[in-house]
Amino acid sequence: GTCTTVCRADQVCAGGRCGCPSGASDCGAGCIDTLADPLNCGACSNRCVTAETCLDGVCRCPSGQTRCAGGCVDTDISVGHCGGCGIACPAGAACVAGSCDCPGTGTDCDSACVDTTTDEINCGSCGNVCPVLSSCVSGACVCSGGRTRCGASCLDTSADVFNCGRCGSICPAGQSCNGGVCGCATAGDTYCGSFGVCANLATSAAHCGSCGVPCLAASG
């Protein structure tokens, strides 16, 4: 461009100006091929992460690996990125072919390896919680103490007036459940269904001799 203007050894003089050769960029320290330089990939100072290469100006992980969290990982075996970036396996699990694999009979339930054959909050399947007074046996909730499972509860159907003898069998008002059968709690009492009470017809002033027959008040 002018007398005494000397280009750097890595530059060329084109159109009266010092510049980098075609395909290279001036990144301060010299002319860099940003299509292949992993420290300046695609642009000056764009550094590829460890294990990446720069190909056609793009940082690329080795074949079979994916860039996750600033590094190249094999999502087929990475427990921190199993099957995809950020998908972490539970503690104790391995990543096999991109899927978390809990050891033995373990199952991945909400990022934890649990044994669904015995786990009372994941019994038989994830999230299946056993009722109070039950345990998980071979993947099934089993009520203890001879109780019966009615819905989400373990109940004593031998004494429960709302589940007498079986789930949903409700004793009439005034009756109790004894041995799984609805009836009056006191021996000798009669159930007066129209009144919803059990009464001793021999002594009851309100049901004297038969249901609904009251004794007359003494007159003075």
C-alpha cells in the first residue's frame, strides 16, 4: 500500500492492504482458519469444549457423542445424561442403551430405584400407596390383623357399621356390627326399625311390649 509498510509473515497484501489469506480471519494473535481451529471455531475466541473438533466452522463432538452441559457425552451410557441431555438416572442405577436400569428387581420411581415388590408407597407400580395398617407383599397391598381393604382403607368388617361383613354393607341406624352381622348390641333387645333404635320391650318406657308403644305418664 505504501513504501516500508510490511505485512506480517502470515498475511498477504491484497488491494494495497495487509490481510489474512482467503478462508482465514485475523484473531489478534495471527491469521486463524476459523473453519478448523477449535480455539476459534466459526469466529474468533469461540472455543470448542474438550473432546470437540472444529469442522466447517462448527464445534462437533466425536461420532456417537452429544454435547451436554459443556462437554461431550455418550447418552447411551452416561448416568447423568441417559437418553438425552439432563436426564439423570437414580442413585445406584446404570444407563444401558439410553435407558436407566435399576439393579435387581428395582424400578425407577420418581428418580429413585425402589423394589416395587415390597415398597409400601410404590407397591406393584410407581405411586401405588398402600393404606394404613397394610404392607406390600409380592407387589400387592395386604391388610394386617385380618382387616379387609375397602377402597383406600383397611377396615375391620367384623365391627364396622359402614362395612359390616363386607365392603359397603351399612347397618341400619341404631344397630351395631357384631361378628360381621348387623344387629342390636345388647342381648334381648329388639330392633325397632321405624324408630331406628334397639330397645328392650320388657323394660323400655318408649317401646313397652312392642315397638312404638309408650307407657302412659302417671296422672296425679
